[in-house]
Amino acid sequence: MADRKIVIAGTGSGVGKTTLTIGLMAALRNLGHQVQGFKCGPDYIDPTFHTAVTGRNSRNLDSYMLSHDTVKEIYTRASHDADISIIEGVMGFYDGKNPKNNEGSTAEISMLLDAPVLLVVNCQSMARSAAAIVKGFQCMEPRVRIVGVIANRVGSTNHHRIVSEAIEQECGIPVLGYVLRDDQLSMPERHLGLVPSIERGELQPFFDGLSTLISSTVDVQRIWELAESPKVELSKDSPRIFMPADSLPQPQVTIAVAKDAAFNFYYQENIELLEANGAKCIYFSPLAGESLPADVHGLYLGGGFPEEFADKLAADEAEPVRQSIREAISGGLPTLAECGGFMYLTDSIGNTNGQTYPMLGLIPGTVRMQKKLAALGYREITGTEGNFLLGAADKAKGHEFHYSTFQPGVAADIQTDDAQSHISQSQSMKESVTQPELALRHAYVTKGLRGTKPEGYLNEQGNLIAGYTHIHFASEPALAQRWVEQCKQYKHNKAQ
């Protein structure tokens, strides 16, 4: 049985994958097709654009954080009623977790799903050499199926013709279109106000412009034809971790989820796994002045950009919001705060201009923004004693990406420069300071390319779990079950 899907891959980051992906999605949608979007890797922002263009929740396909069977299950669940699936790659086609193999790469996803690949090549300042680049990508892994090329950033239609002739002769695949260098449409701001702008439809003119641009120089119909491929089959022996929407249990607890421009980084599967275990997820906006909803039994504060809205989050008129969250967490509400949510619960956030804004003060320590990246990469996560989500014998996988550093307690004057500084900072505190208030309980131990480090914060009551790491619940589905059970216990105790 046939399926229709295509991977939009690039020779590297910044070659135009996202622009082409959104334009192709918009063009296919304008032709009346139901389009399902996917993003390879852990990125949260590109799926937001996909969702806005297609009208369907875009999903992450990550073959490092998730098992191969889970990747296939996520794909089949989301795409079963779509006419075509567009899968945007991450970084370069072969870039992933390990430089020696395809683990976690777009190439691995394409092979797992038996999906044809459209390769985007930046052809600026080259002609026949473009064919050598494409040939190298073909030969690197014989199992991938590169079915066509998009020549991006060409200088003219004649430049496109020269590149096409070289590629088609040497590589045996068609160049299915091009984008002129002067026709590049700037991607809108990818963080500030992105979510509300999309929700209000303010990006629709941009999407329409991309659709017109791609339709005028790319053979959309031929891509549609080349996207036909074998249907993804799930192993009969593989356990399913998700439930059909019509089989969800009756909600037994309610979890409040912060959702606005300051807090919007959530994997859709995390929400669905909570629902599959008996939770009802409701949304509120701290940024809009909405206090924590009444009668909830759990709180999820996701990542985002609280630093960009720190003045509003710290304003006097926002005190009722802050107080509602403080009181609930202090009262035992089972809470998970990731990255931006973690930052929001500290004593303060300081920006790169030297301004400091008070936050909720539930986590002793301060956050400082810096101009260079503090941490980036996949994480193997082990829990700690007393962590209701991940105990000391439990493991999950996730991702860390932030420009800020956290300085615990009175050690706020300790400066950190990079991701590894967490280890040296922790060591220096142990050696030079012995005050009890600095002995923070860590929520996790995480392992990345730079080694192992303690991470996050676990409060004395054990109901607040916070840290920079974004966890993908599908890497350890029991995590969602444990959270819901903790919410049930909290609900029971409140009723006594």
C-alpha cells in the first residue's frame, strides 16, 4: 500500500530548508491537499510554523531521543488521514548524534520511514561543483533515496540551467526547481511574539508570499508524484505507547499548562501521553495576567523566552499570577518546570544589559543571560532520589539549549562561561562555601558530549522538579504515568 511523504534535507544548516518546507506546505495546502508536517530532531520553533501553515499539529521525529518503533508510531498516528507528509530535516542531511554513523540524523529518519529525499543545495558562487556535492551525498549512504534537488540562491535562470545540467548528467536525478538569490524572503522573527502572531494570523501574508514564490519556480506537481513511497508498517511485536483519541480514559486529574509567547516549548506527544494516562490538560497564560486555574492537580511550565518578557512577568500587576503559582507549588502541587519555566521560578532573571527582574523566588538562585550559547545538545537523563518523575534508577532522554546560566543561592557572583562551567561551579561552591542554603537538591544527572553533570532543582517537599533539560516523555513513557499518579495523590490529599 502506498504512502505519500518526502524529506526536505539540506547540505548543511542555513541552506534554506525551512523556507522551502513552509513554501511547499503552503503551495500544497492551496491546492486543496491535507498536509502533515514533521521536523527531524528536537527543535520546537520550526514545528510552530508547520502547524500554522498546515492547520495540523506538527510533530518531532527524533531517532536519538526515541526508539525507532516510537518514531514510526508517531509518524503513522499523525499522517494516517493526510494526503502528504512533509518532513523537514535538521542541520545537514547526515548530521546527528554521532559523527561516525547516522544516529539521530535526517538520513536515519528517511531510511526508517523509507521516505524519498529532496536535497536543498546552496548553489551560490558555483556551477558544475554543485554536482560533486550532490554526488557525495548520494554515495555517502547507499540506502538513502535522494530523488531530486532544489537549487537555492542561484543568481539567474541561466545559472539555474547550468547547475541543473551538471547535476542531472552526473547524478541521474532531476533538479526540481530553484530559488533566486534576490528572491529570498526573510524568515520572520523566530522567537519574540511568534506564538501570538501566528495565532492571530499575522504571518499569513508571509505564508502566501512563500507559496507564490515556490509555485513559480519549483515543480510542485512533480514533487507530489515523487513523494509516493511504501507505507510505513509498525511491527506487530512492538508495544504501542499512544492511544487512539476515541480510546482515551476519562480524565481523573487536571494539569495546568502555561502557554503563551513566554512559555510555549512542548512536545505534543508529552501532552498526549499525560492524557493517555488520565490527565486533562488545560492552558493558561501568565504573560496575559492569567492566574493559575483553580482546582488543578498538576502544573507544567515549559520552555520559551521568559527573558524577553521579564519586565511584564515581574510587573506589579502580575503579582497575583506569581502568587497563585507560589502558593500552589508551596502547597504541594506536582510541578515540572523546563528551561524557561525553571528560569521563571528562580529569584531573578538578569539580561545582557545589566537589568535584573525579580521572579517567583521558589528556586534559590539567579539566572543571567549571556550573548553566547551556554549549552546545546542531547542529554541522557538519570533521575535522583525523591524525584517522582525519574527516580535514581530511571532514565530518559532530552535536549538542552539555552543562553543563560544559573547561579545558586548566595553564589550569584560566580560567573560561568560555557556549559561545562556547571561542573566547575558546583565544585568551587563545595570547596569554598558550606552554607546549607547552597546544598541544592538536583533533579537529574545528565550526560552529554562534554560529560556528566548534576542538573536542575528538586525542592524539599519533592513536588517541584525543575531544570534546563527538555524531556521527551516518549523516551520513557512511564514518566507520564508517574506524574499522573502523583497528581492523583495530591488530589486525594487535598480532599481529606
